[in-house]
Amino acid sequence: MAEAKVYRASTTAPVNIAVVKYWGKRDAKLNLPTNSSLSVTLSQADLRTLTTASCSSSYSATEDSLILNGSPSDITGARTQACFRALRSRRSALEAADASLPKLSAMPLRIVSENNFPTAAGLASSAAGFAALVRAVANLYELPDSPAELSLIARQGSGSACRSLFGGYVAWRMGDKEDGSDSLADLVAEASHWPEMRALILVASAAKKGVSSTSGMQQTVATSGLFKQRITEVVPKNMELMEKAVQAKDFASFAEVTMRDSNSFHATCADTYPPIFYMNDVSRAAVRAVEKINEAAGQTIAAYTFDAGPNCVVYYLEKDEAAVVGTFYKVLGSEVGGWKESAAAHATDISVEEPLA
Ligand code: ADP
Ligand code: DP6
Ligand code: CO
């Protein structure tokens, strides 16, 4: 008997680094956030997830599987299951409407995924990872869904993943419906709207973080008083200022809101009980280096931001590359001694540097 056909689709997805951060769930089951957020999607030239999804009636195991960076990964978690369920149900609807379609929804799924950057280290691997997983399966199933519709599914895998289905400047609108059907990604501006934007990524540590984003934000919601002020006052204001800054291509404002929002987010982590510290001495040296660069320039030409990890992302404009990148490594090199020179990447490209130490 001929072997049953193997159906296969591959895709890559980029990371996105928030400039107004998502931190807090109002509904952990549906993965609905306590606040809206806004990010810049980085180019896939350097940091990306590559995911292949396949299915076949010949696959002996009846269960779905995921190989992540070469090792079997647990997919029994409710969030991954929710993604698979939503994708299968959309495929089933297509199959129900057209009997000539192969019944892919009934076959086990095999996902093979690889991140070409540190996983679970505060560089948005869950964002690129779940965006790639959802799109790979959607491609495999030939779903007609738009990026916004797929963002609803990716959000259930990891909140930040919904923003990685779009390039450019992307908002995740928190929504107010109980079923989460309006909590999805929304394009604020294409990358081409502000193509001079650059991001430099400094890997202070590639190690897996001690407290995952999921667990950290739940501890913050449960114990931090400062957090309440962040979601009711700080973030709504930052969202408004940030959208205006992006529309107007006002880098000084973009930078100030980015740095203030990162500081506010890490302050709520410190206010969590017991406190969570994602930033380390190298991160703090990076903050000082950015301050020195801006002081020397007499204006704000660089902005730091840190996700849930010690690694620093510096946003700047192409015209300031020499001042920012050159000075950054000079200053940080002498203070920390653990960084090597990097070329700044193009457009919303990024470049990753391993620490020397
Ligand atoms: P990060 O800061 O890297 O986003 P998180 O704590 O948010 O860290 O999430 C890390 C988790 O995301 C990993 O432990 C893994 O479960 C999941 N993840 C990362 N990359 C992928 C991928 N390519 N495919 C599926 N899941 C992934
Ligand atoms: C600090 O999206 O990783 O990077 O929804 O629990 O998977 P889960 O969390 P995740 O949290 C990201 C937190 C952040 C800020 C951001 O990306 O907006
Ligand atoms: Co994450």
C-alpha cells in the first residue's frame, strides 16, 4: 500500500519588542491583558523563529507533538492546546463546507520549531514562537484568516505573540469583551512609515530567566500596589503619547515614553512581593550608557527598553548610528568589559551580540 501523504507548511516569524509593555492578565484562561500595549516588530534577518507544521494519517502517534530547538517540548499546556483547538476548528469548518478537501483536521500535527536566538531569556521567544506556530498551521490548513484574525489565536498561546503577526508599529488592543473576541493586534503604522528606526539588541545573558513572563505577571497582579496605578494611569497615557509619537515620527517623545514605560514596568516587578528582578548590573550599565549618549548629543537620540529579562534593546534613528552604536560600545565596553562591537542593523533589523564573558 502506498504511504499516506504528508502535508507540510513552513513559516518564519519575527520578534517584537514592546515600547509600552503588556504585563498583567485580567483573564488567565483566555489570556486577556490588563492593559493595551504597543511594540515594534523587528526584522527577521537576524532574530526569528522558523516553524514547520505537518500532518499525515500515516503518523503513528495519535497525539500532536512539538520539537523546540531539537528537543521534545510539552504541548499539553492549556494555552498551546487552545491554539491547536482553534486552528482545527477553522479547518473543520472548511472541510464541512467542501467534501473534496482532505480531512487534515483529523490527523496528528507535528510541529518542528527553531529559534535562532536565546529562548526564554527576555527576547520575546514566546512572541515569535507562537506567531510562527499559528501561522505555520494556518498555512498547512490553508485557512483564509487575516493576520488580525490569526492574532486572536496567537494571543491565546502567548499574549505578545499577537503583535508578531504584523510588521511595523503594532498595538495590542486589550478589548473589553468577556470572550476576548476584541483583544487583538492592530497595525498602528507600517515599518515604511518610519523606516529610519533601528534597534540594537544587547545580549547580557542568554540564560533562561528565573521567573517566566506568565508567572511573573501573575505575581505582580496579585501583590503589587503600584501595578494598579500603572494600568489605570501610566499605561493609558503612554499608549496615547506613543501612538502620537509614532504618527508624528517624533523620536524624542517615542524615546521618552519607551524608557519611562520600561522603568514603570520594572518598578512594578520590584514592587511585587516577593520582588522580581529581571534587570542586572549589566542592564543598569546599559541604562547609564544611553543617558551618556543623550547627554553628549544634547538631545534624546537613544532609548533603552528591557523585557522580562536582563537583555537591553536600544532604539535609535539611522542618522545617529555612529553616535549611538559607536559610543554605546565604547562606554559600556569600559564599564562592563563584556561586550563586543556590533554593526547596527538596517531598517527595523536588529543585531545580536553574544557577551564576551
Ligand atoms: P520570552 O521572554 O523568551 O518570551 P517567556 O517566558 O515569555 O520568554 O516564554 C518562553 C516560552 O515560550 C518557552 O519556554 C516556550 O514554552 C515558549 N516558546 C519559545 N519559543 C517557542 C517556539 N519557537 N515555539 C513554541 N513555543 C515557544
Ligand atoms: C515584558 O507575552 O511572554 O515582554 O502571555 O504569559 O505568554 P504570556 O506572556 P508574554 O509577556 C510579555 C511581557 C513583556 C512585555 C511585552 O512584550 O509587551
Ligand atoms: Co514571552
